[in-house]
Amino acid sequence: MPAPAKFEIKSAQLPLVALLLKSADWESVAVDLSRQYGAKGENPEFFERDPVVLDFSALPRETAWQSIAVLLNAARECRLVPMAFRAEPEGWTQPLLDAGLVQAPLDVVKPKLVKEEVPVQTVVREVAGPGTMVIDKPVRSGQKIYARGADLVVLAMVNQGGEVVADGNIHVYAPLRGKAMAGARGNGDARIFSLCLEPELISIAGVYRTSETPLSADVAGKPAQVRLSSEDGQDKLLIEPLKT
């Protein structure tokens, strides 16, 4: 009898993060990455050795090649694992291959271009979000709750200075007075729901709005939902009353 096979080769679809580079000044990019996601940054545990594709589609095609060692080291310091590249400028393919990266098909990830001022402007992932995290105590000022790969349900108030973040939807069955960021890894279908919407900041997939822009009277302090709408290639937040 023939010996049983010791392995099989199968196709696989893996969730990938895309780092959309808008500048070839790697030193500057590295500083910004570290400030946001480094060990001493604002969100040091946002990534957990996530594989990342370097996306150069926002750079001019004629951009001159320069070593990306600084960029790769910064990504690794932020607990990202550089695996591949795509949409590289002319003449970059072989140096990137020599750096140990592989060339990715253009449809392996679907990045969302967002405004320059959005803090989480280069991180994109398609999120399945099968799980749910439930918080039944108030979120205090200075406290941050993050539901990685899941929806977040909060049964108590989110106070000013408090922050709730989810890769999926956020439901707050109480006043929402702090910050709420849904679709944190690029899920543009995520939504935010609250029985009393009074936020300092709301964000979906990196598109955000702060309290500096007052809410309309039909949603301020009332049950409402927040969703992302794309019109004419522009992403914007829609805030609508909830019918109760």
C-alpha cells in the first residue's frame, strides 16, 4: 500500500492589514507609526503580529527608490509583520523582493483612502467580527475599551474622556459622552448605536467627527445611529435618529 500523504497544498484566504504609504520619507513615516502604535505610543497593543502588505499606490510612479529598512523596522516595532508589497513605483520590484517581501496581487486587500488628518489613515482590514464583548460598567474618563475582531456592547454610560473601540459595531445602551470608534481596522460597514448620543468624537473606519461640529437637534442627546456613506468617492458619516 502507498504511504499516506504527509502534507497537502491548499488555497487560503488570509486577513491582511494594508499599510498605505503616502510619503517616501521613511524616517518621518517611522516616527508617526511609532507615535501611534509603538511600544510607547498611543495604541501599543493595537496590532498582534498582524501580517501587513506595503501599499505604494499613493506614491508617484516616478518616485526614486531608497532603502526601506527604516520602514520595515518601524513596522516590526509596532508588532506588524511585513510580508508583501503592491503597486510599487517603477524600478522598485527587485529591491523589494531582495528585502524579503513578496509581490501581492492588487485585489489581495481593499484599502480605503481617508482624509489626511484622520489618525488611523493607513490601516485597512476586512473584518468578519463574529464575536461580541459586553461591558456592564461605566467607562470612566481615561479608560479605553477595545473589542478586537468583535462588536462591543456597553450597558452603562461612556463618560467624557472615556474611549470605546471595536473592529465591528458599537452599541451603547446609555449616554455616549466620550469617544467611540467602530470599524477600527477598516470595516466600513460597522455602525455606532447609542440611546443618548453626546460624543466627544465618533469614527467609523477612520472617518471621524468631533464635538467641534455640533450634532443636529434631531439626534443630539437622543437615540441615534452613525454609519458611513460613500458618495462621489467621498466618505462621510451619516448620523440618523433611531426609531424607538
